[in-house]
Amino acid sequence: MVTLSTRLTRLLEVKYPVIQAGMAGGATTPELVAAVSEAGALGTLGAAYLTPDALREAIEEIRTLTQRPFAVNLFVPEDFDPSLYDPEEVNAPLSRYREELGIETPERISSYAQPFEDQLTVILEERVPVFSFTFGVPDERQLSALKEAGIVLIGTATTVREGRILEERGVDAIVGQGSEAGGHRGTFVGDFEDALVGTMALVPQLADSLSVPVVAAGGIMDGRGLAAALVLGAQGAQMGTAFLPCPESGIHPKYKEAVLEAESEETALTRSFSGKPARGIRNRFMEEMERMEVPAYPVQNAYTKDIRAAAAKEDRIELMSLWAGQAARLARAVPASEVVESLAREAVRLLPEKGL
């Protein structure tokens, strides 16, 4: 039997030290989350864009599919003021894409982000086993309520400084997000450009500086990556891009094809889609909008939502956000359970010792 026991597996009560990343926007269907958890890793529902009611429904659906631990991931809200941006100026560079797609410019944006406090209430009421978060740290009251409910807390750090802050706030484990990682950057202290530390450099620094388990994230796609992360001092790995092409993933079929066909140099960081730096596969929207000034997250994210949705309906991947990490070309279109089981087998074969 394949075994990979670490502090992380014992904390999460899972078989393998692997977390499927909480990718918001539809990728992490209840089916994907449950399949990963059933295979012995920790499935994560990326729920940042879900309404509280939709979040509750998704949690209930996951529980009909698995009795094993799973996580819910949310974005910690940041201060923003939409009144600082003129809607006409924000919409001006977007008009060409709406015209192409045959959609009208929205008269007004009624909501920029889901109510974080209400989402947390659902997590508390549902007693979700694990809560992970990024973009910052919940406040003391929120953290205390989560801890009192017996929920395991996992935060995201892109630097040692951020890792220390999370540990001081009582987080149970910390994901070290390397610059290779796909999706949004989790930096919450300083400029994101100063926090683009590679996974191989970041993980051992975090492991040497913190007492809580460190989880490596960024560029890890198979057993080789998991084994390397463990050797570097991590207690496990978080993987997102590796699960995107799985049949249980909810992303667009053309998006899955783009991940499988991506070359190592074809991803880049951009603020074009959401206003927050995120790594994705280069496409026309990204390249054209890079020349424009865009409002910060979540304002830009709200203004481009209709474009991204319409582009998906029309199979126009050149106008969709195709979040993916630098190792995307290592992805395989296989069931999520096979991703988990094969990487565990490979990691055990490569590691000098089975128990860590």
C-alpha cells in the first residue's frame, strides 16, 4: 500500500499530502472536490464567487458524494472604492470586445464581490472541515469563530514575512505560493512584483522559519514535484493546474485543450481580467489590455464578467481568462483520482523513505 504520512496528512486526516487548489470561477465542481477527497487527498471548493446560498448548496452536494474531509477556499476582501473609477473610462477599452460578442454595456455594476461575512457564516454553520484563504488574513473575530468551530485553517503566503504573519495569527498550515503558480497571486504585504519568489526558493525558507506545516504550491504537477517539495521541507503540495483537464473539472473544453497544449513560456502575469495580478495562458485579450490602465480588483473583475461569460458561450478562448501555471504542459486529461494516485505512487518511488 502506498503511504505518505506527514504532519499535513495527520492535520487534515487524509491519506496523501496533497491539496487540490481552490480555483474559483467554476473549475472546482463538487464532483472534482469529492473525487480528489475520495482518492485520499484534500479536495477544495473554490467558492470566492459563489453567493452564500450557492455555497451552501455546493457543500451539501459535496457531502452527498464523499464523507471524507474537504476544504472551502475564499478570497479575503481588500479595501476598494469603486467611486474612484469613471464607468465610461473603465468601459471604453472593453467596448470593442462587447461589440464583437454582440452584448450590451451594462448600465451599472450592482455588485463587485460576494459578501465575505455571509460566506463565512455558511462555512461556520456547515462546519466545513478545512477553510483556506488567500489575498490576506481574516480578522481576529473571524479567526476565533472558525477555530472555536474546530475548522482547520490554511492561509496563503508568497514571502516569509507573510508566512510569519499567518503563523502569528494562529493559522494551522501555510501554502507557500511560488511565482510559477497559476491564477491570482496571494501577496498581501508589499508589492506583488517584490514577492515573485520561485517555489524552490520559497519553500525551504518558509520551512526553516515557521513551526506550522508548509505546503508547496507552484509548478507541481506530478510525483516528482511532490517528492521535491517534501525534500525541500514542505509537508505537502497544493496543485491546481494538474486538475484542470480532468473530466470532473468545470472549465470550458477549449480551456482544457489550451492547458494541454500550452508551452512552458506561454503563461504570463496579467491584471487585465480582474485587476489583480494572475498567471494565465497568453491570449489576445491579455496582450491587448496590457497596454491599458485598469482598475484594481474586484472592480475590473466585475466589469469584465459579462465579456468572459459571453466569450465562453461563443467558444472564444482568446477573450477568456485561462489561468494556468508554468508547468501546464505536464497536465494530463485523466480522472482526478488517477492524478492523485499516480503522483503518490511516483513520489513514494522517488523518496528515500516512505514515512516522513
